[in-house]
Amino acid sequence: MAIDTPVKATAHQASPGPSAASSRPRRRVPFSKLWVKIVVTLLLVVEIYPLVWMFLTSLKSNSDYLNHSTWSLPTTWEWGNYAEAWTTGHIGLYVRNSLLAVVPALALILLLGAAAGFALQVMVWKGRNLTLLIFLAGMMVPPQMILLPLFTVYFQTGLSGTLWPLILTYTGTGLPLTVFMMATYYKSVPRELFEAATIDGAGILRSFWTISVPMVRNALLTVGLVEFFFIWNDLLIALTFTNSQDLRTVQVGLLNFTGDFGATQYGPLFAAICLNVFGTLLIYLFLNQKVMKGLTSGALKG
């Protein structure tokens, strides 16, 4: 009993009481972090709300859109607007034309841009800095200045009435930015890799395809996605060089979207816009992580 009593007393003294637990300081969220969360939430609402409104409007009938408030919910959910947009609105044809113009142009931009960036940054030759400045000067030329001369050239060469004017113009306008960005990304590739490949007997083409391209694949994906959005959302160039409905791209088709009797059908129109917007949004969300890696890879080495 003499031994157990001090132990019990010690245990009784060591156990914290209610007053000790209540005296502990509570963790408070810093005021600056709270404001950051509020601002991010507001920005998220501002970005998402137009998409929700656009989707709800795409499910309205024409009379519902004209006779009710634009902020009201659909009285009848017209899911057939999407089918009408695809068939009567010819969105399927416009999407096909856009893909036929975007895919070849994007392939040429990435191939020529990666090769030019490799030649300007990795290879050593006289005049490469001046050549890079010429490409940079191409970024400063407004597209409006070159449309009329290009239209004359395409007409005289017989390319009018095809998608080739779009492909060639997109390639030419997209190359300056691509070359500049790829030349920047090639700075992060260690030169020792190319020196070792040269010692092993690899030529320029082999070093380009087997070493440089795999090293900058995230950068290629990033640049390709940026150029894809530029080309896909283009209206000015497509409107200038497409002179028939069979050649219209998505943006030109949305501009001239009409119903059976020439009147604008707002439900199918917003359905067509949703197909365009949400399709490109899904592409970005799917490639988001690789794009972030590509954006940071060029900053590894200045």
C-alpha cells in the first residue's frame, strides 16, 4: 500500500483536467489564407457559371428563349437541340472541315518548329542568332496585313476552293511562336547527351529523332495544345479563305448558324456552341498535367 499510493497520486497529477484542455490555443486560419480561398471561390464561380448557363440555354426551345428571362430554367428540356445542331445545323460537317485543316497544319507546325528549334539551339553555325530574330519578327506581323496578299496568291495558284489556304496560312502564322518556344525548351536538354551520341557515331537526324524529340515531348505537347486552340478558335482566316458552306469551319459555321427557314434557332445554336466548347475543354482537362510539365521544363535552364 505504501508503494501504490505515490503511483496513483502521480498518475492523478499527470492526467490533464478539463481546465487544462480548454486552455490550449485553438488553431485559427490566417486572415490572408481566408481571403485567398474567397477569391479563388469567386473566380471559380465566375468561370463555371457561364458554362452552366450556356448548357441550360441549349436545352430551351426557341419560344422559351424569346418569351422568358434568359436566366430562367428551361420549361421543357429539349435534348433534341443537339441532334438538330449536328444535322440541320451541319455542325458535323464543320467539325470535319476544322479537323481536316487543323490536324495537317498542327503536324507541320510541330515538325518544322521542333526541327528549327533544334537547329537554332543545339547546332552551332554562323547566323543562327539572326535567323532566330527573323522568326521573332514574324510574331509581330498582324495577320490582317497578310490576308489580302495571300488571297491573291491562292487565287492565282488555283488553291482557292480547297482547305489548302487554311492549312498553309495556319502553318505560316504558327511557326514563329513555335520556333521560339522550342528553341527555349532545347536549352534545358543537356549538351552532354548530344556529344555522347556524336562520339558513338550518331548523325544529326538520329540525334534529333532519338534524343531531342523524346526529351522535349512534354514541350511539344504544350506547344501543340496552344497552337491547337489558336487554330481551332480562329475566325478571321477561316472566314477569309472559305467561300462555300462545304468548306466552313466550326467558328464560321457558328457565325452563320440558321434554321430551316433562315431564322436563328437559339436552342440548337447554343447546343452547337456547347459541343465546341466542352469538346475542347475535355481535351485540355485530359492533358492538363502534361501541359504543366511542359510549361515548367523550359525554365530549368536559362
